[in-house]
Amino acid sequence: MHDLTTTPLTMTSRDIADLTGKEHRNVMRDARKMLAELHGEGGLLSFEHTQVDPQNGQEYPVLRLPKRETLILVSGYSVTMRARIIDRWQELEAAPPQALNPATLSRMQLIELAMQAEQERLALEHKVEALAPKAE
């Protein structure tokens, strides 16, 4: 079971660009191509987000990639770039979990969380029904 109170660990395409020294638009291009191959064209939507620039307040597209997709993406990059990404993932995993902020989640993530919560509720309900005769 996943903990619904914490944000899943991801790395943004902007972080990947900064760590690898690549232009963000090139990281986005590479990541979109990879995600389409891995998850199909429709699967790309669950990774798309926006990031607000603190300097000008404008929103820019970014991709939020979990560890697996990040490592697949950078496996084609140089050893030095891969090392930076792996080091950053180790930092992310070592940090304490962050509380879930629904305002930062995409609609798809909210739907996935709702579905997961409903599945867990149904499983618990089934357990209660199975244990009811024993409780009587």
C-alpha cells in the first residue's frame, strides 16, 4: 500500500537539465520521445506539469519523472551526467518525506490517488465482512 499523505518522489525535467548541463527544451524532447515509447502517447499526460517561474510568475511546461523514467532517460547521456542524476536521486530518497499538497497535483494524479484510496477502502471493507462472523 502507498502512503497517501506523502508526495511521490519525482525529478523535474528542469532539474535534469540543470544537473546535466543540457538545455531544458532538449531534455523535454528526449523525455517525451522516451515516455511515448514506454507508455504510449496517452501515457505522457500523467508526467506533464507546469512550473511557475518565481522571477516573472509565468508558467512553463515541465515533466515530473519518477526514478525509473529518470534513469532510463539519462542512461543515454554521459557517465558524468548519469552520476549527477544518481547522486541527486540518493539525496531525494534520503530526505524526509514531504506532505502531500493537492494544489500541486495534476488531475491525473488526483484521480489515481482517489482510485487507490477507493481500492484500499474496498479491501478493508471486504476484510471486515470476512471477520464479522468471527466477531459475533
